[in-house]
Amino acid sequence: MPTPTPTPDEGRGFVRELGLLDSVMIVAGSMIGSGIFIVSAGVVRQLGSAGWLLASWAFSGLLIAAAAVSYAELAAMMPRVGGQYVYLKETYSPLVGFLFGWAMFLVIQTGTIAAVAVAFSRFLGVLVPAVSPSAWIVEPVAISRGYALSLSVQQLVAIAPIVLLSFINTRGIRTGKRIQNVFTWTKTAALVALILFGLMAGRSLGNFEDFWTPRDTVTVTPDLVGVPAVNAEQGGFALFVVFILALVGPLFSAGAWNDVSFAAAEIRNPRRTLPIALVTGVGLVSVLYLLANVAYLRALPLEAIRNAPDDRVATAVLATILGGKAAAVMAVAIMISTFGCNNGLILSGARVYYAMACDGLFFRGAGRLNRWRVPAVGLALQCAWASLLVLPRTRLRDASGALTLDAAGSPQYGNLYSNLLEYVVFAVLLFYIITIAGIFVLRRTRPDAERPYRAFGYPVVTLGYLVGASLVVLALLVYRTQTTWPGLLLVLTGIPVYFLWRKRGDPGD
């Protein structure tokens, strides 16, 4: 077995500052971002009925809950800094653990931080029009046919909270947890208020008539030649395939649910606290997400959800009650949500790089703690890379290959990290599957290891997650091939990097 990742003693190393409530706040706060406010529009376009919309959120919630109650066994068994990186390394090999950590740093964690930060600045732009994506500080400079570099006011404002939160988290875990707790309580209250507004605005809209009948759905065209296109209105196997693909949005609206395990060395009584925090946080958010969608269906006709401007379903719900003030109120709510979400992502991500550095598989400085006993170098590296990911832009083109222009005739741009995140969706799910399958491996290879918590419903619940997640992975592989294989290649670039670091022996040189 690989040598366990060293965890410094409390006198000189990490401070066990996080209690149960703090840990639950990290789980819930890292999960609740901007997805719940917009994803349902896309799900309705795919599935076309109230019943299937609620089923997709309910099933994704059950799937994540099954993952959490299983993952918690590993968290209690190996409550060490680095979380999932440690589990993969100990279960399989240092290479597998490194590939996860490499993908985390390259795009999974940093790309998500960048995406959430831009969501923050976009909604600030609703309140402050000067925060515009076309208010250029440095106009786009083409670096290839498909990409450009730019710095707009919106991009600069997106970078600001990344830098601010990274700096705050270098001042100790106590400071980071206070930010997390305040913003998680606030955004949870905002989400509850949205649910209550939607339910109270309930009208007879016909959404619950023909509850399971798909209407006006989009056709999903596969990337693989020879595989038929599917539409939910076809029913049967076609509906099943579309339903599986539609789970991607809800699943990744509740992503980062396991990030709290990265900070295990800073949790009091982690063998008990981690399982409870994972299950409680995931359960709370899953219920809130399902209730939010019930509220959407009570407040808006299905057509309004499907065609919500910019997919902002939550804003459309508030507009039925608050009228013209809805956009501003929702902008504030989403800014609070995204700011708190990024604090959790920034806090936890640096702990993975610390664990890798302790194993000689990342920059040596990332494996040291500052005088506030946090991995400041890891936080700085993560901050720098996430900020850089905000700068590259994709040059949008139409089907003919011509540049897409806005109403003023100027070229339109997308964000590079959006493409990268789309590419690694497949790899993220694959890492979850491999990690949770490790429970079966460790039950066989380490039968006598201390297990303060054993996976609830094992092996049925654990197998249920593996089957459900594998179906999503298979559907992505067949129907979204063009965005799955680049993600795999992105992760596999870590193989030569791993052997290079192993050969050098000292990554700090």
C-alpha cells in the first residue's frame, strides 16, 4: 500500500476548527450555486412535462444521496487532508490519485471557481450596467481561429472575488468558515423564500394535467454515427435515454457535495462528523431543489419555464409576484449564492494540492502551512490559475463557420472554462464511480480496517449508485462523444506529468 499522506500534529499543523454545523455548511454551501435557478429550463426542453421534470430532480437527488452515504464510509475510514485524492491513492495507486488531483487543479475545481465567479459578475451587471461583458479594458485579441484573449469589466469583476476569497482564506480556517456559514445561511434562506413565493403564487396552470406526457421537446442527436436520434415524445427507450441525459444538469447543480472531505484534517472528530455532514448537507439541498421545482411549476406555465429569458426560471417566478423588481432581487440572491459557493470551493480545493505536495506530486510550497496554519501557497496557485481561466474566450461561430455577431454587428464570445467544464463532466462522473467502487475493493483488501461508519444499505445502495452513474456516463459517451473524449484526454495529460514529477523527486526544484 502507498505511504499514507502525512497529517501534521495539531500543535504545528492544521487546526481542528470545523464542527458539525460548519461541515454541513461547507457541504450545502458548495452545492448551492446558480444552477438551481436556471437548469430547469433546459430539463423541460428535453423532457417536456411536469412529471418528468420533478422525476429528474428527485432521481438525481437520490443518486447523490446514495453516493454520499457510500462515500461517507471512505471519509470515516481515512479522515485525512485531501479526501478523494487520498481514497483513490490508497485504494488503487498513486497515479490514479494524482490524475484526480491533476484534473482538479487543471479545470474541475479551478474551472468551476471561474464559472461561478463570472456568474457573480454577470448578475452584478443586472444592478450595475457598467459591469458589462462588452465594456473592454483590453479588447479581444485573436490567438487562433477559435480562441481569443480579452479583459472586460465583467471579467475583471469576476476575478476580484476569486482574489478576495483566496486572500481571506489564507488568514485561517476560522475566517474561512465564518464567511461560509454566513453566506450559506443567507442563500439557504433566500432559496426557501423563493420556494414559499412560488408556492403561494400557485395558480391552476394545467402543469399537473397529463403529468407524464412530454410535449414540445427537443430532439437529441447523437455524436456517434449509426446511433438513432431520440426524442422524449417517442416514449419507451427513447424517453429513457433522454431522461438519463437530462440528469446531467441537476447532478452538476448539486456538484462539489464531497468537498468537505478535502478539509478532514481541520474537522473535529472527523470519523463521526464527516458522515453526518455529508448525509445531512446532501439531504437538505436535494429536498430544497425538489421543492424549488414544485414552486416553479406552481408559479409558471410549463411553456414559460421552457422559454424563460436566458433560462432564468427563478427570476420569472419572482416576476409574477414582484413585477419589475424581480430581476434585481434575484440578482442579489444569486450573487450571495455564488459568492458563498466560491468560498467553499476555494477553501477546500487547496487542501487537495497540499496532500499531493506532501506526496511529492505537486509544487513543494503547496505542501507547507503558513502562520495561520492553512496552505497559503496552494490557495495562491489555485487563485492564479482560476483567474487566468477567466481571460480566454471562445470565438462563437454559426453552422456555416462564420463569426456570430450581436445586434450591433460585433463578434460574440463564449468562455473557455465553459467548454473545459463540459469536456470534464464525463471524467468527473468517472472519478466518482471509481472512488465509490473502491468500497468493494477495500472491503476485500482491508477487511480488518477500522470502519467507524459503514455504508448505509451496502451493497444494494452502493451498487444502485454505480449503476445509475454508469448509465449517465454511457449516455454521454454515445450521445455527447465530442465533449467526452477531449475530457478524457485532458485528464490523461496528467500521466506524463506524474512520471516527470516522480523522476524529479523534488517538485520544488
